[in-house]
Amino acid sequence: MSHARLGQVASHLAGDKAPRTQVGVKSPDDVVIVQALRTPITRARKGGFKDTTSEYLLGNILKGVVERANIDPAIVEDICVGNVCPPGGGATTARMAALYAGFPNTTSVQTVNRQCSSGLQAVVHIAHAIQAGMIDIGIGAGVESMTQFYGPKHKMIPDTISDEVMAAPEVSDCLIPMGFTSENVAKDFGIPRAKQDAFAALSHQRAAKAQEAGYFDEEIYPIKTKITDKDGNETEITVSRDDGVRAGATAESLGKLRPAFSADGTTTAGNASQVSDGAAAVLLMKRSRAQELGLKIQGKIIASAVAGVPPRIMGVGPAFAVPAVLKKTGLTIDQLDVVELNEAFASQAVYSMEKLGLDVNKVNPKGGAIALGHPLGCTGARQVSTLLTELKRQDKRVGCATMCIGGGFGMAAIFESEH
């Protein structure tokens, strides 16, 4: 019996409620992942997808996940897409993307916005629908073109907010720009600039090494698209690599960058996540259905949890979401083999690791959002593909995807690889 399974048994003997899905135990009712796939992530307004629309990115990753799994798209009953910035919640463009990808009009589509966890929330929504018997097969996806929809020209909050609402405790903190919440975490918990820069450099160094070794190849679906140069000339290209990774980044070079949010601050463009474009998709179904269709299983989802935290220090969310999901599963922090912790800012990533007592060698072994980028709605779904392929590479079993969330939350989900 595995160490993880023993931990679950001990938790149950202590009186905790047994989770529906357990590590090391296969059930026909498990919600399994047949295919988790992502596009490359590119720099917004500068990278390979700067002239590519979000619906094209989403449509192509939906095509890719069906192609890699070798299934008929008509058997997919529902697609849930996480996104943050598009007008109208991205509902219309998500439907357009699914139709473009070859799904029949009988496949339903919905979108969800839980800020930076939107992609993971989409995966969990589909898992819940399968567990409840509402659907048999679905896709949880995420997409964001921050080139298209993010920046000063695009409103993320309304012009007018009720004075009565604003007078309530903590409400105004919801409007604090994310960079300033990073500064709050650094100041409140004493995370020095040097530690943040060292962590950011490690992210780039790990990502560069992973790229060179081909560790991302299995999770990436190359995208054919078009790019326009400064003279207006259009060229067809194939984007197959993340383009924000800086192999030469060091703590010393990052230490030379100016603070981005306040003169005496510690958050810079170098120790914060990149503004990016990308998409990801995760194909889920019950184990019994996957076996009936003769499909290979990548892994299964064990449990998820969301935890609320003060909005002014929203970055601490993982430090509270991870214990919440561990409690649901009966696992301990030491039983996590790999942790994909979204690097919104080095300040909050460092704080969360230290608060949780995580081994830095288990956290983002292929680098994280500081090096790869953070397309807001995509990231949570992207983490699933990165996590499962890394567990397979290391021949390990149990992993966690987690992130902080604007507004004051953290989300975490536990997955088990079945490579």
C-alpha cells in the first residue's frame, strides 16, 4: 500500500469523512483525464500570438485535444471555458471556437470567470458534472489573449460602484491593483527583494533547461497562425515553444530592474508573471467510459478546494487552499510529489512555499509563470498538462495545482498520474 494511501486510511480512522475519489484506488466512477494539452504561451503584444485571436487559440487547442485522444468530438457533451478578459464573458467566442474545432451544435459550451483560477475552475466544473451524472464526457478549458483584451484600453471594473457597497469592510481592497497586493505581501510578511529575484531567476533557469531537454514537448500542441511585421507584411508561422523564457536570467540581472509599483517597492517586471497569450484543454470522463472506449488514461482528479483570504493580500491564497484540499483527501503536504504553484508574483509564491513548508525542489520543476507567462484564464488548465507530464517524467504519482486569485482567494486541486 502506498504512503499516500496509508495517510488516507489514517485520516479516515481518525474520523474524517472518506473522499469520494482516493489516491491508489481505482473506481469505475473516478473522473479521469484522457488528454491534457496546451498551446505554447507567448508574450502579449510581442510574441508569436500577438496577431492571433482568442477564439482561434481556443478552437485549435480544442481540435488538438480531440485529435490526440482520437475521439469523435460528437461524444463530448459539454465544454467549460475559463477566461477573464473577453467582452461578454467570452461566451459567444467560446461557442464559435467549439464549432470551428469541429464539435457539432449539440455539444454545449459555457464560460466561467474565477479570475486567475478560471482554467482550473473550468476543469473542476466539468468534473463535478460528470460526478453528478449530468454528463459522461466533457472538456475543461482555458484561454486568454491578453494582447486583445488586457490593458488600459480595456475596462476590468465598472465606472461606477455603489457608495453603500464601497463603505463595507474590505470592499475597497478588491480594487487594489494586483501589483500593489504583491507589495503588501512582501511588506506584511518580510519577503525581501533578493529572495524574490532569486526565485524568479530559478523559474527562468528551470524553464530554459526544460525547453532544451524537450520536457514541454508532450504537453504542447503547436499552432499554425499568421504574424504581421512592422511593415504590415503577413507571414504564416508555426508556434511550438513558449517564447517568454530568458535562459540568461540571474538574480543579479533581475536585481537591476526598477520597482514597478512604488519607488521603495520590491515587485518588478522581472519577478512578476508575464502578460501572455495562450490556451489549454483537458478532456475528462468517467473511468468506466474511458475503458469502454479503449482510451488511455493520463490521470484522475482527486479533489479541489477554494479558500477566501483578505483581498489586500490575495497572493497568500495557495497557503490556505492547499491545506483545505489536503484535508479533503487525508493527504499531507509531504505526500505531494510535484506542486504547480502559479507564480503570479515571486513575493506570494515564496510566501506560500514557506508557509506550507514545501520543498522548493518539488515546486514548478519546469519553471512557472514568471518564465512561461500567465494568460489569466488559461493558466489553471495549463497547469494540469504541465503537472501530469512532469509526474510521468519523474515516475511520481501525486501532484497539486494551485494559484492565488484576484479578489482574495486561493484554489488548489489534487491529481494522480496513471502513466
